Amino acid sequence: MTAHSKTIPATLIPGDGIGPEIVESVIEILDAVEAPFVWDRQLAGMAGVDAVNDPLPKQTIESIRRTGLALKGPLTTPVGGGFKSINVTLRQEFGLFANLRPTKTIVPGGRFDDIDLVLFRENLEGYYAAMEHYIPVGEDPKGIALSSGFTSRAECRRIVKYAFDYAVKNNRKTVTIVHKANILKLLTGLFLEEGRKVAEEYKGRIAFNERIVDACAMQLVINPWQFDVVVTTNLFGDILSDLTAGLVGGLGMAPGANIGEKAAVFEAVHGSAPDIAGKGIANPLALLLAAVMMLRHVGHDKQADRIDAAIKKVITDGGVRTKDLGGNTTSKELTAALKQALS
């Protein structure tokens, strides 16, 4: 029995809103390429709240701990009620230190063509691990809001090294470190300092440059083709990865991966879009692209390549597109066309 004929247990979280619809579509396509995953279906988001009054049930966490691998549809974090962000909780629970967001043109003829860059975002620190509180001023108990983030040398090094290793493995040429060390001299100065040390270790193999975050945002819009692999801190990564998604048509085309030493969670970056849930028009592409990343993560590149080729044939060259991409194809029709291209 070859290593690649073995099954791989994985957690499947259908999610909320359009989540269950796009998850079913993606599972059909994965089945068509005989993907190795054996799914353990679990609840999270509002589905978790409805079932056990918890947006991230213990059973779901235990499942991911067991499989070390998850594919999740979009989730709704309940407003109020003291519920923490599900994504932040997952990242902290499993030490998912690297958020990986590839940005590639799929639908031609947009404002930007031939975009192909990858953004790495540090996932555990910065302002997203913020300690926040109010300071009263006079009669106002909330006169001043105070927030402090933190950055550790170890995590700065780990995320930058991960980006450089990815660049080497995927035949990328350049890594750009994005920071705000001119103003946040300590918080992002440490990130830049460690980044430069890591870059030195890859000298002669991978080119390196650095950008201040505001300049980087402008340059991404003026000339995105100058960027290859970008690595940055948590807050900047969150903002810039949505900007890069906008270069290729929006979050409907944006897959994401959260990678740690012991687990990896793959997701569509967009929300649960309750306004179009059940209408059969949701675009499964972002989640499908996340599933392609998941296949590559477990070393099944052939199946990943087949799905990539089907996407090119059907959507890029064939023009079969859902409403958000300027077409009028339903989710089921798009799924059927992709399966046809795979057969």
C-alpha cells in the first residue's frame, strides 16, 4: 500500500449561512478526485450555539486535536453574550501561528491581471492579543480606551522563517517584510530586526526587501506585480490580505490557511452571507481553493493540480461563473461543470 493510498482523518465544519451549501459543493469535487480525507463532521458558529449554546463546542475542539486537520465553512460569531471570536480561539488553542493567504487571478479581465502573490500574517500576537481597558476621565468611566499589543522575538522569527521556507519550497524569488518600525519602534521594530536576521540566512537563495506598511498598501494598488511573498504582523496582515483579495475580485476568491506545529485549519476567508443562504447562488471557489491548499499540505499535489486545472478550464477560460463573478451560474451548475472538467 503506498503512502498516498491511505485515508487521512480530517474535521469538517460546515458553518453558518451559505457554509453548508459551499461545503457540500467542495466535498463533491474532492470526491471526484478521490481526495484521501475521511471527514468527522462537527458544529461551530451559530450552529454550535443552537445545538449546545457554544460557538466552539468542546467536541469540535477535541475532533481537531485528534485529526490535526480541519476544513471549515464561514462561521458567525454571535454578537454579545460574552462569546469570543471563534477564529481567535482556534488560533490560540492550537498555536496556529501562520496565516497564509495566496492571491491569484482566476477571472481575467479585471482591473489587475496575472496577480500571483502570497501573504503571511503572524497569527498569535500583536494587537489581536491585546490587553484592553478603560481609564476614567472626570465623570466619564470610559474617558480613555487603552490597548497594548505585544510581539515576541521567538514568534517574529518563526513566522518570517516560515515565509522564507515557503518561498524556497515553491520556487518564489523574493520575500518582502512589512512593518511600521519608523513609528512603532519597539512593537514592529523587533519584527523587522528578527526578519533581517532570518533574511541573512537565505542570502543567495531568496531576495529580500522591506516596506513600511502604508507605503506597501499604496504600492500594492499601483504595481502589485512587484510583490511575491509578503510577511507581516497580525494587524497589518489582516488589513493587507483583504486588500490583496480585492486585487483579484474580492473575498469570494480568497482562501486561507492557519498553520501550527500540531494542527492546520483551512477556510474560506469570506463571511457566512446569510442574505443569500439557501438561494443556490453562493460561490464555492474560496473554500475549494482552501481545500486545494489542504491537499498540498498533506502532500497530495496531483489531486490539487487536477482541481487547479479544472478551475482554469471552467472559470478562467470557460467563463462559467456565479453571480458575484459577473455570471449567472448557480452553485450546483458550477459544481457540475467542475466535476465534468475533472472526469
